[in-house]
Amino acid sequence: MIALLDTINTIRKVALGRTPEKELLGLDMGTDSVKIVQLARRDGNLSIKRLLSESRPDSEREITENEAIKRIVNRSGIKTGNTITTIPSRDINEKFIMMHLSAAEKMEDILRWEVKKHINYPLQEAVYDYHLDPGGESDELSVHLAITKRELIENKVRSLGEAGFTLSVIETESRAIRRAVSANEKVEGIISGVVNLGSSSSTFVVMDNGELKFCRDMDVIGEDIDRTISKMLHIDMEASEVAKREIGLDRMVMDGQESEPTSVKYNVYSAIESQIDRLIAEINQSMHFYGIQSETDSRLDRLYVTGGNARIPNLIPFMRGKMDTEIKIFDPADYFEKMDGNGGEARDSLVQFTVAIGLAMRGME
């Protein structure tokens, strides 16, 4: 137990972005799949050295994270040292606090008080860390505070240790997303948002001039879309996933040329529409809250959509018709060259690897 707690204390000191190590593995563990990315530098640019995934289909959800990870390791022979992973955004309480430079010497006392305000369990059961960014004024600091339960960290450390991994860092999804997008997109001088639309969790982050200023765990997830399609078409979840991927937001339905209530395309469109409308409402609500919190204009200049469900056909045109902002997909495949013989799976799109790539990029900073 002492060794475990020592590991936790070490992780706590680097949880939000300090002390990078070279050649880190980015490990993103979701309920539907496990993804591993390793990057390398080639000709001054970052390339994907390893790109690996293991699905955990509905019928095999009993498969533990350990088992899914071991399958990847056994299949690829990848070395498991220096790994960085994340805790799901739904399990982390993240706060952004503006602080005057003069208060920096009392940082720990201030943050302990802040932590107590935002948890409903004893302080000794919490693990927290923070990251400092320049504030809007020269005499201010923006403090990104992340809080989670010690039990979750202990379980993560133990689980990966049993799977043979050497865990170097635990980081938030929000910082991994920010790193991946801001390093590859021109976000200087604008307010940009990123929604990572996954199967079992979705994260929305706001960046001002490329710096992380707000994040939120979103209620709308890919499984919600699948369940809605399943109910409307009376099909199972596996068939719903296929319909979502292959039919999506059909253009003829979007343009009003197909409106027959018994049409499969119409029903799939209606099911996806209802959930994406919820997502858009949550983004708008989040931006309203961000504007009040930051006392700034809450209008998004640009919204990036990433994550596995960013591949829903015609999702971006649909969202553009509903929102008054520039919207585009963030796909790491547009920026990262895959090295020959990387031992991974060739994919046309890497939107589902955004978090894992953002984690691995920390080791290349």
C-alpha cells in the first residue's frame, strides 16, 4: 500500500501538465474500446509510431480494461513503459479560478478551501492538482483545478500495474484535447470550442487564444443516439450503430426531399437530430455560463467536433445549419503522418484517437 500511495503522490504532482517525459504512450480507456498511441519525431514533425485499439463490444462488456489492454500488448508487442492516461471527464470536477499574482504564495491554502467547496466527501478522500496559465491581465493567473476521488486514482494505478504498464502521468481529457487541437489548428486570437463526442462520454472545452478556460462533461453521448435509433426502428443496439454510421443525417431528409414517416432514413435522421439538438443546446448553455463566469463575450468564433461520433454522415452541415459559428471536424489524420510498419491499424480517420494523441503529445513537448 505504501508503494501505491507513493505512486499516487508522484502522479498528483504531474497530473495537469508538468514534467514531460519522452516517448510516452497515450492510453485512452473507454467503455467501448481501449486506444493506445505512441508518437515519434521524423524530419522535425510528429508522426504516429504506434496506433492500436481493442474494441469492447456490448456482448463483451464484462471484459475488463486489463484484458482489453493485454490483448493489445500481446498482439503488438508494444513496450508498456512511460504511459500517460486519463480519468473520464465525468469523474473529475474541474474548476477555473482567476487569482491575483499576490495570492500565489498562499496557493495551497486557497486551493484546499476551493476543493472543500466543490466536493461532498471528506477532503482526505480527494486527490487534486492544478495548472497555471497567464490570465487576461498581467497581474492575474488562471488556475485550472482538477479534483477526483483518491479511490479512482488507486484503482487506475492498480489496474494498469496489473496489466504490466508503468504509469507516469494521469492527465485530464480536457488538457489532452486542448494540446492536440491548439498544436495543429490556428486558434490564436479567437474563442474556440471543441466537443469530443464519444460513445460513453463527451467533453466540451473552451479555449481563449489557445489556452484552456472552461470544460464540461456533456450529457449527450453516442450511446444515447444509438438507443434513440433503436427505439424508433425497433432494432438492437448493434444494428442502431450500423444505421448511425452508414445512414446518419441523410442529405435528402435534411433538404426536405424525404419526409415519409415510415422511411428508415427519415427515422434515423429524426433520432440523431433529437440528440444533436440536445448537444447544441448544452453547448449554447455552456457558453452562456462561460460568458458570465469570465465576464467576456460568450460567442464562439469556431467550434471543432471530434471523437468517434464526429464521423456521423453530414453531422457538420447539420450543425452549421443550427449554429451561428464556424464549425469543422478536427481529425488528427489531417496532421499526423503514420510511419511505415507502425504495427497498428490503418484508418482513414483518426477522430476517435484525439484524446490518446493529445496524451502522447505531452511526451514530445
